Amino acid sequence: MRIKFLDLKSQYLKYKKEIDSAIFSTINKSIFIGGEVKTIFEKKFSKYINSKYCIGVANGTDAIEISLECLNLPKNSEVIVPSNSFISTSEAVTRSGLKVVFCDISPDNYTIDTKKILKLINKRTSAIIAVHLYGHPCNMDNLLKIKKKYNLKLIEDCAQAHGAFYKKKHVGTFGDISTFSFYPGKNLGAYGDAGVIVTNNKKLYLKSKMLANHGRINKFDNKFEGRNSRLDTIQASILLIKLKYLEDLVKKRNLNANIYKRNLNKNKLITLPINSSNIRHAYHLFVIRVNNRKKLITEFEKNNIEYGIHYPKALFKLSAYKHIKQNTKNFIAGKIDDKIISIPIHEFLKKEHIIKVCTIINSYNN
């Protein structure tokens, strides 16, 4: 039997009756953009994370770009981003007329290293994007202290952190404005691209809402030029169903992670993730480090175990950023990107599947 890295088919079959009904209802009503279902989802997602406002948009990348734009940051000012993330975090900065500055990461949980942020701040710095990578919350206490001391804006990129908590408070509720992606493989995934922006600031809410909808509130009353980035109604109807089961999914992923941790302590050549205290990990991904990744991949493939690599190159190594002249020589992110590997963590794994993966990993030798 093949051990899948992600099992969206099983997830669909589990909720098939509800999801099919929601999709059919949307089609039957012929309301495909906006409408009551989208509004209900925005309100329920706001309630889930305990945020005042939520705006549905077309995808997570748009959510970051719109958030940056509505913060009205000085053109060509610098935005600090973690060096281990998907490119959407950094490309949104550049495409908004701002300059990317890469910060190194913690080797324990792979989120931005808040101690190293301080060395990057100067008079041109305007904002920080904190990515709760793999589902592990960033150190929000330190980030909020930095934000206050240097008068910076703080965006939380929660694309992988649905269901993650920092000190009993859901991520996405600490910064000025926050973003979520509902790409199909996320803990809360649509059946296509989708995303939201959340904030507790009414002015940012109204501006981002207008920016995402051609600069308007009413149909033909355009206050300024915006863009077309809207959460379509079919995706909202699917997300509304799946949101009901998100807590169960996150709890199951945490149980799976605990099984891994109990059974992957025999091999000293494997580095396991280390959780910070006072957090709840969402476990979108379970990432380990090995010195000879190719050898472990060979064993996985021989034993029908799927895997992922998130991410094969630190952002500053990508061709897209070869023009950036920043000293990243000693960055941890650049030294571990050929060692990290994501192993199956999804909620449909059986214990025997996890034990099999552990057996393969524990037998790994460098």
C-alpha cells in the first residue's frame, strides 16, 4: 500500500454529502460571486480565529499584496521576510514596489529568528512579514516588542497555520493585518485557489475590501483603482463545510506528530522539529532534517512512501533574487535547505502507516 503525503480524496469522501449539497445549492441559486454564503464564511472564519474583520480574496498571494498596499508603506522601503518560505511571501513585497530583506530562521522550528531581525532594521525598514511556517507560530512576543520599539507594521502570513495558537490566541490576530491561503493542500483547503485577509483595524478592513473589489463598495461607485481579487461563492461554500471539521483535523495531526516524536528518537542522524512552549502547532507539515536526503528519498520511494520538500532552496538562492546584494553566507536557511524533508502527517494516516515511516527513517544511516 502506498502511504500518501496528502489524501484529499479521502477527505472529500468523508464529507461528500455535505460538500456536494453545498456546491449544488450554489449552482442552483446561480450566485457565483459574492452573496450570502461568502458573507457567512467570512463571519464564521472571523469567529473561529477571534478577529473582528475578514475579507475573502482570490488567493493567499493576493491577500499579502493587498495587505501591503493598504498599509500605505513608503515606496522602496524595506520589508523583512524570513529566508525559508514560499516565494509568495517575498514576491508580494517586490510587486508592491517595496524592497525585500531576508532574515535567517530558527533551526528548531524554521520560523523567522527574531533576534536576527534587529541587525536588519534601519531607517528604510517599514514592515516585517512573520510566516507561521509549517504551522508553527512565530515568537509573537518578540515581534510585537520590535514592532513597537521601531514603529513598524507587522503582517502575519498564516498560509500554513490554520488552527495554530500562540499563548492560547489564534495566529493572525497579533499583527496589523494577516493573511490566509486556502490552497487545496492546506489544513483548511478549497477546491481551487482562495484566501482571506483578517484584521482588527476597521480602516484596514474597509480599504482592503475595496482594493480587492475594484476600489469600490457599491457596484459603480469606484473611489479609486483597485483590482479583481474575490473569493468565489463555490469555494466559500466548500470552505464553510470544511471549517466545521478543522479542529478535529488539527487535533489528529497533532496526535500523528506525537506518534512520530515517540518513535523517531532512536536515530541520532535525524533532527526532529522542536516546538516552542505555549503554542499549538497546526502541523500543516512535519519536517525533519537528514544529512543525506537523497539516500532517505531512495528508501521512501522503494517503500511507496510519498514525501515533500519545503523548500528545496532558501529564497535568497532563487534566480528571482540574484540581483539582491545581501550577505546571506552564514544563514542557517542556506545550510539546511538540502537536508529538510516533509513526511506524511495528514489526518487519514493510520498508526501502522506512521510506524512504517518511522521504521524506514530509524534504519536510515548516513
